[in-house]
Amino acid sequence: QNVDVTIRNFGTDTLVSAGISWEVNGTPQTGASWTGNLLTGTSQAGYNIGSYNFPVGFTSMKFWTSSPNGGTDGDNNNDTLWVTACTGLVGTYTVGTGQFYTDLPAALADLINCGVAGPVIFDIQPGTYTGGLTIPPISGASATNTITFQGHDPALVTITSASLPTLRFEGGDWFRFVN
């Protein structure tokens, strides 16, 4: 996905250039240079600094500027922005030992925290899974963006819980359970 930023001039002089650096989950990305003409207090939205293939779940990003107008910044307290984003799930994810999700609580946590951006299928591998799952409303879920938990064989997938209920809906809709 494209990574676009808004450039804002907090300084006292017109801003005509700046360096932009950024990192994702602590990994530096290729920086960018900006040129333009921003008066004090004005901004330019939608400036593309690169692209990144964001994974499902949480992503931490850091953006900072340097060398305003080719010089030294007199106040670098307003140069850095930290952002945590969460990408909605879409597509098929395998659940089981050594899979994308190792267990059902991990899959449910991403559903609750990140929502869905399209139909989602959790392909559950044979095994016994610990339940006690409470399912609230999921952001983005709809008649089109359904959430399916499917096992390959109902005799090979077991969900158990030390307490009842094993599975509890607290407003969650648009779920399907197959096998």
C-alpha cells in the first residue's frame, strides 16, 4: 500500500524543503525528500513517501523530518510522529500448530482489535483447541464480509473449555461454523 503523509509547517519561515525518514516495526524504510512552498501554519496532504506491504494485525510506524530548508532545525520537538495501525483481516488464514494463527484466541484477538476488510475464513487444522471464546461485534463484518471458522472434518477438530460456555456471542454477527 502507498504510504502518504501530510507535511505541515510549524516553523516561523516558509518551508521549501525537508527530508522525511520513516520506519515500520523498528525497520528503517527508504527516506524521501520533499520540496514545495508552505507558509507558517499551512500543510500539504497526500505526499507519497513510498509503499509498504502491511501485515495483518498491528504495525508500529515512526515518521520524522530533518534538514528543513537544507539547514538545521531550531526546534526538533515537533519533528516526529509515532503511529500504531491495525490492518483489517481479509482472506483465508490457517489455524493450528505452526500455522498463521497457532490457536483460536489469537485469531479472535486480531478480529476484535483490527476488524475485517472483506470475507474471512479461518481454516482450522485437525486438533483440540481451548475455547472459552467470547465474540463481540466485529468491525467491518456484514452479510458480504462474513467470518467463517471451518474444519476439514468435524471428527478431527475439537473445541473445549474448562468453563462454560465454550463459545459465547456478545453481539457478534455474520459468523459461520463449518465442520
